[in-house]
Amino acid sequence: MKCPSTFHCPVEATLDLIGGKYKALILWHLIGNTLRFNELSKLIPQATPKMLTQQLRELEADKLISRTVYPVVPPKVEYSLSEFGKSIIPILDTMCKWGESYLDGLDMGPACNSR
């Protein structure tokens, strides 16, 4: 995470945390869920494994998600929202509602009922 003094406004700080290519989608799918990598991969099929791994690492480094590793063979890793990550839920809900109204204008129907 960057030093707070490097941001010129709060929106810039927010975008730095969730502005990655798939970060908002990852966070969205983790609301109320604990998911493994393959589950996230199926929910976000357009993300390559490399990109998904990178985005998960950045979200973990920024303390938005928690990564739990279980000492079993084969390794089991689960991802969930951290307490700090849960604070972004109202923003993601608002983004979903805004996107739904945009899609409704295009006659594409609801988009966020997957949660």
C-alpha cells in the first residue's frame, strides 16, 4: 500500500486499492463467501490464472482479503474478505446498482443477482 501522502485525493486512494483489472469482481464474489482459487477462476473466466493470482496478491497485501492456507496435501487455500475488506461492501453495492441502471437503459437486464 502506498504512503497516504502520495495521493492527491481520496478517490485516487480508493482506485489504487480496488482499481485493478479484476479486483472489484474478486471483492464482489467474496462478499459473504469464502472461495478457493478455482472457484474464483470459474466466477471470473476472463481472468487468466496469472492475472487472478496477481490481483489476489495485491488485495491481500492491501489487507482487503484474507488468505488462509491449510496444511494438507494437496495444498488448500481459501480467500475471504478481511474486516477492512468488508468496509468496501457498500461501495460495491452502489457500483452494482449503478451498473444495473446503465444496463437497464441498454435493455440488458439485471447483472448483479449472482450474490
